[in-house]
Amino acid sequence: MSTILLVDDDQELCELLIHWLSQEGFALHACFDTQSAREYLDNNPQPDAVILDVMLPDGNGLQLLRKIRAEHPHLPVLMLSARGEPTDRIIGLELGADDYLAKPCDPRELTARLRAVLRRSVNAPATPSVMQVADLQYSAVRGVANINDQDDIVLTVSEGRILEALLAAPGEPIDKQQLAQLALDRKLTLYDRSLDMHVSNLRRKLGPHADGNPRIVALRGRGYFYSL
């Protein structure tokens, strides 16, 4: 049974989600502010995933996301927001959220998204445990990349899955929908920039090639590829 940390100050919503997700086979622990969530993460075994609201009474959920990414880089995080601001979604994904839903959301969609991020985190990689393309090496087991055997670059689950897919066929474009299915375990919806934001984060972490050219290239209408 997967343990989920739910961080949201809407206690009525928490009760609804606990009831729904418990019936779906999840074990839920609810925190209603950032302080109690921090204490839970510091004093308990790591949960299997976190559902995190953006707006909390004693701080911003995005600040808590920074802590989670710093201390639990591979912990799947699904963010919620009632504000519906595109900037919230973009910032959340930039900070490393694995997925993002606007409130109110259909519990069935939330369950599907949650199962998707959990599958990405627990599925054994179909690719070799260590992939090497030119100067870049990626360990799927450890979730880290390095360039020329320098310091490890820690990747989120989503970033790692994207890099795996691109390194499996270097130089060959992968369609966005295909890449989303491989890396996010779902199709992209209209105006869904989740994949683009994860790719942007991955580009930033890896940096360019030694000659200044980008490692990950976007081809309009064709998708992305890892350049050689």
C-alpha cells in the first residue's frame, strides 16, 4: 500500500480525498500547514508521494516544494492550486513538481495522475541501469547524471525518465506525445506545458555541450532529441 502525504489547509477537501483515495488502496496522512508537513517529513519514513497545495496558511507550498526537492530529490510531488494561475503551474514545474492540477479537480483524475507519478517512481527501467552517450552518463538506479565524471547531477523522476528516452535514441527526434507517454505516463492535454517545463529543467541542469550547443534540441512539430 502506497503512503501519501496530503498537504492542504482545506480540511473538508482533505476528508473527501482521504475517503476517496483510501478506497483506491492508498494510505493517507494529512497536514494542514507547512510546519506540520515539515515535521512529518523530518520524523517519519519518506512517503511514496506528496500531494501539495500551493496556498497554505503559514507559507507557500512552493517553498515547501524547495525543501522536498533539496532533501528528497526523487520523491514524487503532485501540486494542487485553486488560484488557477499559469505562473503557479510554471513555477511549480520549474521547482521540480512531477505534475500539477487545478482545483477543484475530479478525484478520478487526481487518482490517475497519482498512479502515474507512482508508476514512474517504482517501475524498473527498461533501459540499461547505466546509460552512456559521449561525455554524459546517466544512472537510472540512482537517478543521477554526470558529465565527464564530474559531480553528480540529481534528477527528479520525471527528468530521469525523459533523459532515458532521449538517450535511448540519441540524435533521433521523439514526438512530444510519445515522449510524454514514456516519461509522464500520460498524454498531453491542450495547452499542457508539463513536458516542456520538465525538459527545460533538464536542459538547465545538464547545461550545453562543451562547444556551447544545446544537449537537448526541440524541433518544431517533431519533438525533442539529444544532440551528439
